[in-house]
Amino acid sequence: MTIYNFSAGPAVLPKAVLEIAQSEMLDYKNSGMSVMELSHRSSLFEEIIQAAESLLRELMAIPDNYKVLFLQGGASLQFSMVPLNLAQGKKALYVSTGSWSKKAISAAKALDNVEVEVIASSEDKNFTYIPELPETVDQNAAYVHITTNNTIEGTAFAKIPNFGKVPVVADMSSNILANDYKVEDFGVIYAGAQKNIGPAGLTVVIIREDLLNQEAVFAPMLDYALQAKNDSLYNTPPTYAIYIAKLVFEWVKAQGGVAGITEKDQQKAQLLYDTIEKSKLFTSPVRKDSRSITNIPFVTGDDALDKAFNQAALAEGFENLKGHRSVGGMRASLYNAFPTEGVEALVAFMAKFEKENGGN
Ligand SMILES: *Cc1c(COP(=O)(O)O)cnc(C)c1O
């Protein structure tokens, strides 16, 4: 049976990448060692981390005045690192669009000398849309934080706001490399790797140099400027995850780069949204103008029927389709590495289920 993995994260990786990793597992480039066994100071690993950075710079057209950092601690540690480094003694503005933004907001609130203000929220309707943002914000604020793609709720920012000299900081964990966002529109971008980049354990941070902290923060590992000065090698980085990320970046490049992959992602999403639109059984809980192309929740409106669908889907090899517990129903995460055939198989299965369950 073919398995299609709809997991929201850790998520499906390109098979071609796993095959290369398999072939190089025991002996990396005639070193007689696995990548996992290489010193992070060795020239072989240096080549890997440098290639990973330059590929990411090429794929996202990252300008020279931005640093790329390969860190640990997940996107969740960035919830604290961002305010710690950027907002000491200042105001930090947040847009609340889902469970992850709420966590980012509470992490910032936990810091003593950061003043947190939520400037827009869609919590009134269970985060089923991207809220209208104010046209202007306090120009002395440290940043405006947004979550470009809301993994759990299935919404995404179609357009990145501009607040003059106040930089936009983005949690891009679930749609980095799946959207042609312009890096120049952001002061900081961060993403946990386990959705579109590689294995869990690696976090990518892209930060405009003038936003690097001037003063050291209390813990060296949490200090952007120190990490940047050491080219992400202040301590042992997650070497194997960086190696897999490099292979994924090569794979994205071979798919036509971000433009090529985004086009494919849009087609995959369109196929599923068209099916939901035509269906008399399934509906999308998300407002049309706010829909994500990477995480697509859908429901029947009947918990028992959702459960029956999820059970039947599992038996057919559709893994991890169950919706997040806060939303219920189903959620298909169609990240870059998710194959089109998997979406075609899913929509065929949905049509069959609908026929058998009175949707006609
Ligand atoms: C998955 C996810 C996170 C959490 O990432 P961790 O790496 O587990 O900390 C944060 N934000 C968004 C948008 C996510 O999708």
C-alpha cells in the first residue's frame, strides 16, 4: 500500500533526498565516516554548512545585509529570542492569528522589560481568517510580529504589511520556501525546519544586520549577534539536520526554485479546495481570502462522520489527516515534498466517501 503522509510536522521529505542520505549514510564522500560522525570544525562539514547557506540565499534571494543563522530550540525558542534581542525596554507589537501566535505573545509577555501589544486578532472567530491590520503603528515599536502561515488553523497572509521603519518579524515555519515572499519585506524571518526544510532540531533565522542586538543578552546561546559573529558555530550545531537541509535546498532548486515549487503547491491546494467547494459533505472552516495553500483543514460538520472518515482514510494509507484537536475534522498538510499523486488519491477517496455517506 502506498502511504501518503499528510503530517503537519515533522513532515514528509522528498524521497530523492532520503535516497541520497541513504547512499551517503555510512561513507560520506570517501571519508569513511557518516556526516553524523564528522567534526563540526572539519572542512567536510564546513562545505556542507556553507553550501546550505548559499543555496538558501539563492532560493530566497536573501540580500547581503541579512545574516542566515542555523540554530536550535525550534521556532518556539524564537518566541523568546526575538523579544529578548530586539525589544528590551521597548514595545513589541503582535498580530494574533492562531495558536502559534498566541504562544509567541505569551513568551514575549513573560519577559520583564518588554511591553507587548496585540494590534489585531482573529480570535473572535476561532482564527478562521486573517484580520485587517491598522495602517500605521507606533513608530517607536521594536517590531510587528506576524505568523505568515497558521499551521493549525489553515490561514495565511496573502500580502505582507508595511509599517514604515518598524520591521516585520515573521514566524514562517510552515510556509518558508512555499511562497514568493520578499525577504526585504521583513526584518527577521524564522522557521523550525521540520515542515519545509528538513528534520526537527534545526531552526533557520534570517535577520537584517542592523537589527542584531548591540548589547549582549544574558545567555550566549540566545544572543543573535554572538551566533552571527560565530557563523552559527558558537557551539555544535545540529550537523546532520543541516546536511539534510542542504539536500532539500538542492532539491528545491532542481524543482525550479521557489517559483517552480510554489506553482506546484498552488495546483495541489487548488485540487483539494475545488473538491471541498463542490462537495455537499465537506466544507472549509476558513474564510476564502485567508486560505493557506500548505495546511488545509476541512470538516463534515458532524464529529462522528469526521471520525469515520479519518478511520477509513487511515486504512487506505492516508496518514496524519486528523485535524488538530483545537479545530477537529481533517487537515491535509501539503508541504513542498508532498506529491501531487497523494492529493489526487485523497480527492478520489473523498468523492467515494461522500457517495457512500449520503452527500450524493
Ligand atoms: C510548528 C510550528 C511552530 C513550532 O515549532 P517548534 O519547532 O516545534 O518549536 C511554531 N510556529 C509555527 C507557525 C509552526 O508551524
